[in-house]
Amino acid sequence: MKKNMGTTDKLIRIVLAVIVAILYFTNTISGTVAIVLGALAVVFVLTSLISFCPLYAPFGINTCSNKTK
């Protein structure tokens, strides 16, 4: 897997995951919405940690600053 996520992209995903966590723990979201957003937040964190987004690959998107080919 080649990295295809830049620093800004990773930061945005982490911030969104933290916002979802805050909304969940303050009971702002619950039920099915909380489950769906929680799963999405977990995916955001995991893709940020490995710097690879599987949805970017088929479309050729690369937000990494040093584009290696």
C-alpha cells in the first residue's frame, strides 16, 4: 500500500472522529446515528494511522505532499 493521505487530510479525519466522540459522550447523538457515526469515526482514525484511504485508490486521489509513484 502506497500512502495516499497528506497531513491535512489526516488531521481533518482525526478532528472529525474526536467531534463524533464528544457528541456521543455528551449524549447529543444516540441510537442508530451514534452507531453509524461511531463506525465512520473508527474508519477515519484507522485510515489516518496507516495514511492510506482505500476509496482514494480507484479514483487516483493522492493528498500526500511527496507524491511517490
